[in-house]
Amino acid sequence: MENKVVLITGGSSGIGKSIGLFLTSKGYKVYGTTRSVNKYPDFNFFSLLELDVNDPTSIKKAIDDLLEKEGRLDVLINNAGIGITGPIEETPHEEIQKAFNTNFHGPIHMMKAVLPQMRQQHAGLIINITSIAGYMGLPYRGIYSATKGALELVTEAMRMETKDFGVQITNLAPGDFATNIASGRYHAPIDSNSPYKEPYGNTLKMINDHVEEGKDPICVAETVYDIIQTKHPKVHYKVGAFMQKFSLFLKKILPDKQYEKLLLNHYKL
């Protein structure tokens, strides 16, 4: 069979770039996306398309261009996303909406755009990159957790809705990995008069330290490759440090208040 064609949103850096590099090394025809191709004049690892997941017109043009070149699309990896931290009370609502637009509405726009082609092929795979944070409400990351948790649930529903079309949809939830996400994350300002000043400041430092100490994102790329090779992908996959994945097991078995206490102790709140 000809090499599969893969489209990765947010493919110019971080986890998306790692996935693209790994799949290219395995012989896949990879297209990454970025909001501005002009920012990457020397990017020659794989093809880059200009695409904004918040703009359906931009999405349609990029996918039309890809299909004109390749005639098919086998795998969509919804990876584009943004981080957001802060006390929910003090987070500007326009920033909350931006996070949901990119992390939740964006992947839905993408899935709507590729499903007609995949249905016509009677074959296709969609991998939504969510987050282990999407399985729990984390202090000062509640909005980020909510965007990723919402995408997890939408994926569960769409799997069942598209099962007769030959299309497979799955979630991949990474933990903390060493990427540049912290530099692009929206941080609600730490106000000197805020009642959240000290706990939020300490938690924010801990969050950034975890990213800097995170594993190599190649682990995510390897898992994506394994999923593509799987005939019947599972509903959910998780990849990350042992304790991050173990925390999900604890959430299943512990009473809510006991699990909440573990989180409070972890964040020293």
C-alpha cells in the first residue's frame, strides 16, 4: 500500500514537530500546520501548511490543498493547543474563550473538515491529543483541564457516531513533556493584592518546573506510531511518567475527598 498521508495541527514545534519527525522517519507523508508559514523559512523536516484551527475558511483551504496534492488523507492528529493558568475568578473571560476555541472548538472544526474525505475513502484515523490534566480538575489549571476533558468526551461520542464509516477516532493524553508550551501559555497575572497571590505563584512555579523536567516528547511520537499501526485503536491512551498515569488509577479507586486531599498535598495548598 502507498505511504499513509498524515496531517498534524501545530506541527512546527513541540510535540507536533516530534510526531512529524518520527513519522517521516517511518516513511509516512507528513504535513504539519502552523498559523504562519513565513515564520519558518528554514523548516524542511516535512511539509508545512498554513492553517488556523480557529478559522474554518483557513482549515478548508489547507485541506483542499493537501487533497489536491495527495488525493487522500489517512490520519489527522489534532495536536494544536494552548496552555492557560490562573485562579478562575481572576482569569479574563476572553482568555478562557480563547483556550476553548483552540483546544476544544479547533479540533471539532478539524474533524468536521476531514470526515467527508475519510468517509469517502471508508478509511481514516483521527487522534486527538488531550492531556492527563483533562481527567481531573487541577488547581490554577482548571480551564486547561476543562478544555481537554471536554475533547475527551466529544471523542467518545464521535467514535460511536462514525463507526459505520470506516473511521476510527481515539484520544491520546500526554503528561508533562519537555516542550516550549510554558513560553506560549497564558498566565493570569499574579496581582500583589490578590488573595491567590502566594498559592498561585507557588503552583505556577511547580507547573513550569514539571514541564522543564518532563520526558522527551519522542515518547508521544512513538505512541502515535503504535496507534496508527493498531487495527482497532482503544478509546483512550495515556503516555507520561509513572506517577502521572498512576494518579488516574487513584482517582478511580479513591473517594473524591481523599483524592482531592492528595492533590492539595501535592501542590502544597
